[in-house]
Amino acid sequence: MTAEESSAHATSYQRPALHVVRPDSAHSVGIVQRQYAHFAFPLHLRAGGVLPAFTLAYETYGSLNQDRSNAILICHALSGDSHVAGYYTNDPHEAPGWWDEAVGPGKMFDTNRFYVICANVIGGCQGSTGPASPAPDGKPYALRFPIITVADMVKAQRFLIDHLGIERLFAVAGGSMGGMQALQWAVDTPEQVGAVLFIASTPRSSAQNIAFNEIGRQAIYADPHWNQGDYYGRTPPHAGLSVARMIGHITYMSEFSLENKFSRQLQEKDQRRYTFNTEYAVEGYLKHQGEKFVRRFDPNSYLYITKALDYFDIGEGFPSLQAALAGVRARFLILSFSSDWLYTAAQARELVEALPGREVEYHHVEATFGHDSFLVEVETMTRLVGGFLNQLIIG
């Protein structure tokens, strides 16, 4: 099977209400626990830095089969973490994992069939070693933390997969930055990856991608509490991080989804007050997203991870993208979305065209919710991803 291209149409034009499955449901992975893998040896990084020891936080769902051949690694995006599905408690107010609609019994990543793994990336702030972690002197690394790349994230994950006793992954999957990691896996260790699910992602960050990331970083730098990254034990630069998140969140949506959700609705009052206070509903929404984000994310991690995104170019050091992918053995599912202006269809097709003669299935999905379409278009994603995984099982 050579590169197959099709156009898939999303099933709805109003943003679907995500169906929350409680932990006691047959379709939920239930109550889960974050686990930690500690590695007491150095991690040598692509930019030349070294972590003398490191920890990865991860979660698993489902069970490994007897020959350990059914493991799928899901790689998270910039603001994600290891908690991809399920719940930590029975609290009815607790939100499920960030891709709970995708992982569980009978879902697109069917835990009745697959052993699903998700780890917080190195440099993150949800249990894996990052800028907020203690350095050898016991103080937080802050900006002493070495520069990381997507390749370093994958290198750390390879140690985790070895720790779990898995020689070969059935598939590596991810959206956005997760897709970059999945592609890096296929290039760095072709013998360990059966398939790559590359979703709403890009083989290299464009100038526009880098520009948006830099604006977010500048917002953090400009916060008077940033203190050159040395804010631990003090007031964090939450205002700057909030603005960075607001900027990023706009790139995850589309003009249609913003207009459809908010138009020019006023926040609370029935008429304009002509002040600098929040008046429009879209302003209130972005402020809410920023305020939510600062409660769970470290500003320095935001700096390091966005820099890793900027550095990502899977073809760097090769005469062409095709040459960089010459040793890849995995089958590919590549998905792009019509309204995604962060990682565009043109960027996805660049990857498709660099894999001539390979087993590649490409779908360009007509969807209206921008970059976030891969998270909210559940029926379309289940059909495409679930169908691809079924084909792999059948052979």
C-alpha cells in the first residue's frame, strides 16, 4: 500500500459537547495512578547538556499481552502531561484525563486490546524532571536546567519503555507536539516502532510557529516576577504565563470556532460600557483559560518546551526530508485538519510526500475547530484512528 490520500468530513459544525464518562463506567479506564521511573544515570542531551539523573512520570492503561507486543505510547502536546485518561479520585467534580474520549474500553485506543502508556516529557512540570526539580545542590534548577529538544524527550521515553520491558511498540501516537515525538521515535529507533500516528502536527516548526512561541516567551520575560527564572519560593510570573497561554489558545482555535462560540457577545452586561474592563465574552474566555493554566503549569517549563518546539526539524542535518526518513520502517497514519492554521495541511503533506512508496494513509479532515479539532471531533477520530489500528491488527 503506497501513500493513500483522502478527505474525511467531520460529523458536526457545532462544537460537540464532550461526553464525560465517570470512573465506574464500563467505558472508562477508571481510577488510575501516576507512576514514577527514576533513572540514576546521566541523560546526555542533544545541545550538549547533561542531566546527572532524571525521573519520568507516567501512567499506563490496559494490560500487556503475553509477548508484550500490544503497547501503544501516546505522546502529549505542549500543555499536556501523563494523565491522558481516567481519574485520580471518585470526586464527581474532577475532570478526566486530557484525551479521555480516546483511551478506554471500546474507544479509539481500546484498552481491551492495547496497553497504553503516556509519560510527561522531560522538561515538564507534572512529575518528570524539569526546571522546577531539585538540581544536585538541592535547589530548583530554574534556568540552570539544560536546553532540551524533542529528540531528548524521546530519548528519555526510550529508557522508560526499556524499564517497562517492552522491546517494540505496536504504535507511537500523538497530536501536535506529540506527533513530533512520534515521528522522532520512528527516525531514531526504526526497529522499535510498528506504526506512527501523526496527528495535526508538522515535520518542522515554521517561522510562524516560532514567532507565536517567542511572543509567549516574551510575555513571561516581561513579567516583573520572572526574575530571570529564579522565582521558586517567591511569587511566580503568573501574569506573563497567563498571557502566553491566551496567545497559544487562540492558535488552537479557528476564526470560525471563535466567531461561532462568541461572535461579539458581551460578557455580562446588555450594553457596552466603554471601559478597559472585560466587556466581550471572548475576552473573558481567554482570561479564564490563562487563569486555569497558571494553576498547573510552571512558567520555566513553558519556556523550555516551546524552545524545544522551535528547534524541531526532523530533516535537520540531512540533504532532504526524504533522506532523513530513509531508514524509517513504520507504517503511518497522517491526519490534518482544514481549519488548523497552527500546523497546516501543507505541513502534513510535506511529510506524506517525503515517504514515497511507504505504507502511508493520509486523511485531510474537513473540520471547523482549528488545531483542537483532533481533540473534539471524536466520532471522526475514532473512525480514522480506530480503523487504522484495526488494519494493523488484521495485518
